[in-house]
Amino acid sequence: MKPLVTREYRTVSYVSGPLIFIERPMRISYGEVVSIILPDGEERTGQVLDISREVAVVQVYEGTSRVDDRDTRVRFTGDPPRIDVSIEMLGRIFDGLGRPRDGKPPVLPEEQPDIGGMPINPYARDKPADFVQTGVSAIDGLNTLVRGQKLPIFSGAGLPANRLAAQITRQSRVLDEEGNFAVVFAAMGITWQEASFFMQEFESTGALERVIFFLNLADDPTIERIATPRCALTAAEHLAYTHDLHVLVIMTDMTNYCEALREISTAREEVPGRRGYPGYMYTDLSSLYERAGRITGRRGSITQVPILTMPDDDITHPVPDLTGYITEGQIVLSRDLFRRGIDPPIDVLPSLSRLMSLGIGPGKTREDHRNVSDQVYASYAYGRDLRRLVAIVGEEALTDLDRAYLTFAEQFENQFVSQRGENRSIEQTLGIGWDLLAGLPVDELKRIGPEMIQRYHPALREETP
């Protein structure tokens, strides 16, 4: 690494929120690291956000309290923001900038990469493939997560997204390569109560041994929230492409991240976009989500599960809206299912995994997976439609077949979707699907071939000698 060329200024003109403005900068680079020395000798860290001939804008990670425009010194290092990464980070808890938060000493770095990462050459990208088992039937069975995919979870305020995130962290694995699997968990803007839940959950279940936990609390500096997912993804890239691990990156809550973007944009006096968010939010989110994937010739991979809260349960809000454009599907949590005690309350009808077909089938899950998924989905959708019809005409107007579909919809929610923390294999998930379909007449299973019905249908399988 080249020695740093430092330049020191005493030309702070004014302070706005987490930003300071330095007049007459020279030879300053966008994104470089800055040291801010306060009058009492305290040193803080910042990063260049914007530069022009007249002024440089610097974001201060530790906040701008006690920064003045007379005695504060600003030292430009010429180096981009970096993080120390190592395989020894597994089992550790860090703050949003990668500094130890568990009371243990700093890691001995194997590398010190730029947290901005390097974009993957599109030609070098390999097609996402292989099944990632989360142990959650509504995901594994109907909206399968594929290695190298980015599949967000859309939640609402008060819904158990954190509990689902902890369950996925605890249970996820790549079949046949369990020892080569790791999780990087990035929490942004969460409360101490939520942080305590995650730490207790990971430690009590032993999941922390294979987890790198980046923790940014609600009272931590807003600027740190911007760096948290980038530090987490940089650590994930080191595990995936240096140590050949399959890495699942869980980022919660992306809405808090976007709120931090909006706050900084307002402090910079930028022209706001939709609902006050900066116009470049799509590009900024893309710089995070597109760091998922597989690279040709590399064994490791990065799979992402971003979690975001939809304000007012509005799926057209800018954060879920833009996230949906960039990612490959979504898992949607339902407030109605939550009120009825379904855990996790995943609504499978608006949920979607666009890459599901690449990760299921013979040699990956099971040959009947696609057929069972399509049939269960169609039957549940019809049962949901009948519920609305019953509210109008009453159940007395229904046929026996309609009542069978109503029963199917009820049992599907209570037995397939709801599992209350249970870890299910894909075999168990498909078995439950077949047990539910057995409650319908065989001639209603139009999306499953006769051979598979004969092989897997519980009633017909028992009759086969």
C-alpha cells in the first residue's frame, strides 16, 4: 500500500447536521477518509461526500458536536474508507464501521479492502443456482431462495420480521455443503432491545459461531448507518471469494438506511425526490444489492436477504418500490395473518422468487417440487377467493368441493405457513404439501402429472404394493 499523503486545513466554514464544509480545498478526492481534530485534541473520522473549487463537504461518523470553525483541523488522508477483514471475524460482533463491539481485541487483518467494493464484471457473473434451505416452508416450498440471489422481505411496522430474520440466520444452509456456509448479519438503526434479542438468539442457539454481526443502533451516528451495509458486504466478499464460503447476507432494516440517506441529503441541501428521498436512491441501493451473486471460476457465493419496513404497509412506498425493481422477487409479511396467529405471517400470494426454477428439481430439491408448488399455490388462491364469496352469499351456497377448498386454505395457513420456529427440511415441507393436497379430490390436482401423483400422493402411495 502506498504511504498516505496528508493535507491539513483550518478552513471549516460551517457545520450542518453530520456534515462540515471546508473552504478552498486542493487535491481532494471524492470518498477519501478524513481525520477531524477537535480543539481539545479529540480525533474523529469522516469521509468526503462532495467537492468543488470552493468547498469540500465531509460527513463525520462520530457526529459534529463541539466542532467549531476556528480551531478545528481537518486532515485529508488520500485513502478510501477501509475495513480489516479476516476469517477470524466469524463469531464476532462489530459496530457499523467494523470496530469490535464485543469487548474482544481487534481482528488480525488478512486484507484491508475498500468498503465500496469492486463491481462484478457482468461477463464474469455466473447464473444463480443451487437451493438454499432456510427451514421456512413458505420460502423453501413456494418462494425458494437460490444461491447468488437477492430476495428481500417486505414487512410492516410491528410485524415479526426480526424473528423471521433470526430464524433464517439460525437455520439456513446449502445442502451438501453445510460446513462451507456462513452468515453476515447487518443491523441498521435498530433499538437496544432488538439488538439484545438478536445477540441472545444467536448465542443461545450456537448460531453466532458462523455469523459476523455488524450492529448499528438507533442512537449511533446516522452517517455510520450508511457505512454499515458496505462493511458487511466487504466482509462477505472476503469470506466468499478468498475462503470459498457460501455467504448469506441479511440486512435489516433497509428503510432505516434510506432514512439516513434522506437525512444526509437534506443536510447537503439537495433537491429532494419522491417523498423527500434523494433522486439517486435507486443507484445507491443498486450499489448494495448488486454485490450479491456468483463469479465464474469461484466456489464461493453471496446471497442477500434485505429486510425493510413498509411505512403504512404501503408496498408502493419508494423504498420497497425501488428495492423490488433491483432484486429478484420479494417475501411479503401479512398483517391479517399475524392477527390470526400465523407465525411467520408470510403471505405467499404476493410473494415471489423469480429465480426459483434455477434452484429446484432433481438433484437440487426433489423432482415433484415445481408441480407441488404450483398446485398448492393455485389451490390456496382459489380458497382465498371463496372466502370473499362466503362473505357475500354465505357458506350454505357452496358446493362440497368449494368447502374442501375452504378447508384447504385454512389448513394451509395453520399447518404449512405457520411453524412457530420449527426448522423443516425440504422433504418435510413437500410432505406437508402432499398431506394438504390429499384433502382434495385427485382429479382436482391438474398441475401434477399422474406418475408423480401415484408416487407421492399419501393415499395412493399406501395402496401401491
